[in-house]
Amino acid sequence: MTAEIGIQTLASRTGVSAHALRYYEKAGLMIPVPRDRAGRRVYDEDHVRWVSFLLRLREGGMEIAQVRTYATLTQSGSDAARDQRLALLEAHRDEFRNRISRLAAHLEVLERKVASGCAPDHIPTQGEQA
């Protein structure tokens, strides 16, 4: 059994406010959160890992609806749900790679512009590089 932690500890360890953690639970973005006899949420290391992963998905651009779908599929132990989660992550990874590629191209243009000392702008003609 892993050590139980309270919402403030989870908030501190993940950088997510207690208010946001409650919202994540209400919005269906969290793995199940048990309660103690007094009705307080009881978290553990699985929740720390989950929230950290959730943040990576969101910061990587995954939409809330997709995160909710992923969270819902996580509740199921079926092979079909695992395959669907994998497909969701693969699609997100592929979009993320495409975004990185586009950003790298933008960065290259900026690097050239800075290296040139901010030379006058030149709009390339077709077939010419910026």
C-alpha cells in the first residue's frame, strides 16, 4: 500500500492548485479518488504520477475532451481500451512531432534574421528560401 497524501500535498508536489485538482476530478480528468471516513479526498503516488502526466498532455496541446477520453479508458482494464488509449497517444505524439517540425522551421527563419543583424526583410519568390 502506498502512502496516503492530502490535497494540499498533491497540489504542492504537482504545482496544480487544490481548486484545479477538484475541478479535474469533477470534469472526469482524474483517476478515481477515494475518500476517508470524513469525506476528504485521499491521494497516493499514483495520483502524483497521473497529474504529472495529465499536465504533460495538456502542455503538449491535447484537448480536454481527449484527456477525458483517455482518463475514462484508463478505468477499463480491457485490451480494447488499452488499444484505444495507445491510438490516442500515438495520434497526439504524431501531431506533437508535426508541431515541433513547424516550430523548428520558424526558429530557423528567426535565427537567420538575427544572424543577419535584422537585415531588411526579403519576401522570397517561389523556389527561393527565406
